Amino acid sequence: MSSTGLAKVVNEVAEKIIENLESSFQELSIEIKKIIEREREETSRVVDEIVEQAERRSEMIKSRTLSLTQVRIRGRKLEELEKCVEEVISRVLEVVKEKSSRHELDVYLEKMLEEAVDIVGVGKVKAYTNPSLLESLRIASMNISRKKNVEITVMDDPVDTVFGVVVRSYDDSVSYDNRIETKLERLKPYIRRSVASLLS
């Protein structure tokens, strides 16, 4: 075979190889593009998932923080409400103490004694109050004794009260606590509602 013939064969083979290579490169390029596109989509999906999870977590944290804050605020409000209720009660007791020291509330002491005597409901009772109200209670007890036909003994043993009376049957089986402190304790829910309505 002549050198020109050989060169021609070599050229033809080379062209075929190059054609095959180009075709392979094109296929490979298409495959690579597909792989890259799949990877990009997968990466994008993973990133979106991560972002979504992060947003969900952030919302949960925000929601939890908000809930905790609301609980704390509610707790603080309740604390403040209770302080106000206690302040109201304390102020009422101060006013009652001042007025009772000037005997301005003697008529109420008599009513409280009568109520307690009626509730205990026996013919012979003992009545207790604080030392500063003893004389007023003795006067009230004489009036109630005549009015109700009940024997009332005012005891010297003091009870802890700003104003009011404790009445017991002689055998101590029945008693009624009619002190201002006890009445205010019973009224606490009403005072709380009243203070809450003023605060809101």
C-alpha cells in the first residue's frame, strides 16, 4: 500500500474515531447536564426542606416564647391583682380601726353580735372581741340579751381582730366568727372582680 493510500485510511479511521468521540462527548455532555440538573433540583429540594424546617422551628420557638411570655404576663397580672386586693383590704381595715376607736361603729358591732347570736342559736353564749371593743360589746350584749332573751357573757380573753366578735355556745360545740377580717376573706372573690374590672 502506498503512503498516500495509508494516509487516506488513517484519515478515514481518524475521522470516524473523531466522529464517534464527538458523538460520545455529546451524549456524555447531555448526560452530564442531566446529572447536574438532577443534582441542582435535589440540592434545591434539600435546601428548601432545610429552610422550611428552620422556619417551622423558628415559628415553634416564637410560639413557645410567646406562650411563655403570655404566661409570665398573666402571672404578673395576677400578682399585681392580688397586691391590689390586699391593699384594698388593708385600707378597709385601717378605716374600720380608726372609726371603731372613735366608737363610730358601735351600732355595727351590735348588729354583728346579734347576727352571731342568731346563728349559734342557743340560750346561753360567750362573746369575744379585742380589748379596745370590750366596753362597746358589753353595752351591745345587754341590748341583745333583752331583745332576744339570751344570756350573753362577754369574755375578757381577747381575740385577734380589728373589729368584730366571735360567739360560742357555753360548751364550745357551736361557734360563729363574725370578725371584719373573716367577712373580708369571704368577700375576697367580689373584691378581686371589682379590682380586676378597674384594672382592665
